[in-house]
Amino acid sequence: MYNGAAIGGARRMLIATGNTGKVAEYRILLSSWSDDLVGLGDLGITATVEENGSTFAENALLKARFYSSVAGQVVLADDSGLEVD
């Protein structure tokens, strides 16, 4: 299991998503910050968190805290949400 340790000074971060396309986008966006961005699938994480916050921000925070506790490392989480009238 991945332990979140930096190798050779590389900064690693978990992107809290199983969407490989989203991880690829973040790798481009954050390439100047991190040498190693990984998604949930890269670490074999299949656990999920209930997104029961009352806002998108609360749900993102729930995910970040949960996956940080699971992986023991820095996590970036979002909840872009979808609202339909």
C-alpha cells in the first residue's frame, strides 16, 4: 500500500477520484506543484465516503478528510456537483 512518502524530494498528492480522466486533468493543472499525483485506483482504494454535506464544499471536505485518513497523505478533493431544476 502506498504510504505517501516522497521519493527524491517529489511531492505526492492523492486526487480523491476514481475518474482517470479527472486525474489526468489535475496532473496537467498541477504539474508545476507536484511530480506525482495519483488517483484512488492507483492506490487500490475502493472505500467510499457518504457525501451527506449540505453544500458542495462540505462534501469535498468530507472526501478530503476521509481519504487522507485512509491513505495517510495530502488529498485534493472536489465536488463539482450537479443541480437540476
